Amino acid sequence: MLATKITCRDRWRQVINEADRIPVKHLLTLQEGVSEAQFREMT
């Protein structure tokens, strides 16, 4: 599953719901400055 989002904010959580049966998901974003804390929460 590959999801593209312009900004991560809370939209990365949509990926979880959009592909709940797919175990490995990849997220691409154009957003700059994703914090280390936000990255840890995503992983």
C-alpha cells in the first residue's frame, strides 16, 4: 500500500484506516519539517 498526502499532520492516521488489512504501508509526503516525535509516533 502506498499513500500520498500533501501534509502529514494527522492525515497519516488515514492511511491506517484506508488499508487496515494491509500489514506494510508506505507514506510519501511533501511536507518539510516533520518532527522527530511525530515520526516516532508514525512508526
